[in-house]
Amino acid sequence: MKKIFVLTGEPSGDKLASTVISKLQSTSSEIEYLSVGGSNLKKLGISSIYDLKEITYLGFTSVILNIFTIKKKINQTVEEIIKFNPDILFSVDSPDFTLRVAEKVKNINSNIKTIHYVAPQVWIWRKNRVKNIKKFIDHILLLFDFEKKYFDAENIKNTFVGHPLIETKANSKTIIDNILPQDKKIISLFAGSRKSETLILLPILISFVELMNKKYKNYFFYFHATEENKNSILDIIKQKNIENVDVISEENIKLDILSKSIFAVSKSGTVSLQICNANIPSIIIYKLSFINFMIFKLLVNVKFANIINIINNREIIPELLQNECNAEEIYKTVIYFLKNPDLMKKQLAECNKTLEGIRSKTSSSDESSTVLSSYLVS
């Protein structure tokens, strides 16, 4: 029986990995899996060697403060992978963790094929990483077509697979009308999948909701959360005693809620593509500690945080970052959009045009599972 070890570093990677593995499971049942994963891989019957929360860190300073813990986890992970002896190490995103593990695994056992999904964003910072990746990655799966030139230049095997969050999805059969608030317009809120993200963004978004409630009574707010952080968000909302807010974590329901929203406020990240794909107008928010932000500013090569804006080299989706990431600015920006429907239509038209240019011909899961399969039979 063939073996695949699935290596993720955070909930978003767990979600991406599950779309590929689900496709692979539907075409081949003769594969044994083990992982560092979360709830999405667990639903596929794939156990994790430890809880994903143990390695989910955000920001440069938190990594430095936990450097010895991270090194210990990297070594533990490498040891378990070598013991499992997979045909393929399938690493997904979180390059500062997953690629360090992959490099060590490859040095110990070069027979293990290393396939990485979601290329490090070398077009944003640390372009020299490509030369190092060449030493230990057999194949890299790209979310965006424009990334190919960076890896082609170093003769690294790569395949543009597209992004699963912008695949055209069939209409969900989930019936949620009975749980939706009556006579309320829905605004979706995304505070992030990492606990360290939600600690910063959740209080800001709750304050934004409170500002909205002072003047408007016709809105209902849904926080889109992972199963791992759903309860902690609910606890904070209950403490605030806000009645027109709920938290959802089930994927199908989240998609339905998003599709029925009139607007979204989202942390910077890949989820913004899913919002665009659902044809929902939005704004982007994000906040780092002062030290992390200054380091980030010194290292990055782009002017924007959001991929739609980066691709177009201009701000199509407003970004409220750092000092602008506060309840008052979010409130003013959201209300300005809601009062200007033509502005929302213009944003959606430009987002849709951008998405059409970065979609794969089939689907990311199809393309990725095909690459994995080819290494199992070679």
C-alpha cells in the first residue's frame, strides 16, 4: 500500500490539503495517510501526530519567542515522518514550518518524494528562497500562473493548479433559511483562523458591530470561524451581550451565509479570494504589532496586502491596515460602500475580471491530485 504524509502548519493549510486529499481518496482507496493536520483532514479519516494548535504562530516576534518550541516540533515531525516512511511528503503552505521539515526529511531519506502545495510568496519577499527550495522539493504546485517564471528560472518542476477558493462551485443543498434572521441584511466577518489573529482583530470587529448597532437595526453579523476557535469567539460575544451576532464554522453553511451576505469585512489572506468568488463586495483589514509591522515593511516587495490588489498593482479592494484598522475606520468605509451601490458593482466587476485570469482549466484539487498520483506510480 502506498503512503502519503500530509504536512500542514495552520487551519487554512489543513483546509486546502483536504480538498486535494478528498479528490485523491475518491479515485484511489489503496493509500495510507498520516498527517500534521486539523479538523478538515480529520473528517477524511486522517489522524494527526499532534494538535495543529501546537505549531500555529503568527508574526516574527512570536516565532522568535517560541523558537526552541518550534525547533523541537520540527524535529519531532521529521522523526515521525521518517518512521512512517511515506512515498510522498505532501506539504501545504506555512513554508517557514513545512519547508524546514521537508528539507530535513529529504536529507535523511532522499527516496521520499517531496511535493509542496502553495508556493512561498517569493514575489513578495525573500526571492532567494527559490534557489534553496530546488535542493529538496521535487515538485511545487502553484496557485497563480504568474508564479511559474520564478520556479522555471531555477528549473524546479512546477504545475499551475489554480486556487481552490475560486473554483466554480455547485449550488449548495444546505437549507439555512430557517436559521437566518428575518428582515435582516447579513454582513460576514472574518477575523482569521489563527488564535493570535483573532486576539487582535476580534475586539476591533466587535466594536465595529457595536458602532453599527447604534445607528442601524437592520443588520445581522456572522463571524466565519474554524471549529478550533468557534467557542472562544462565542464566549466573547456572549460577554458583550450582542444579540445580532453569531459564529459559524461548518463549511457548507459558511458558503451559504457568505452567498447571502451584502458585504464582508475580512482579514488579509486567501479567504478574500473566496469572498470575491462569491461575488460579495468587501474591505480588507489587518494589524500586526509595531515591531512585526516594521520588519514586514523592510522585507516586502509589494505595496498591497491583498492578492487582488497585488495582481492589479492598485487598490481595488480597500485595505485598512495597522492604525487604520480600527472600528471607526471600518464603520465609515463599510457605510460609504453600502450607501454607494455603484461603487460595490465596480469592485465586483474588477474582481471577477481578475479571477478569470487566475483560474485553472479544471480545478485545483483535480490538477493537484493528478500530480500526486503520477508520483505514486513512477
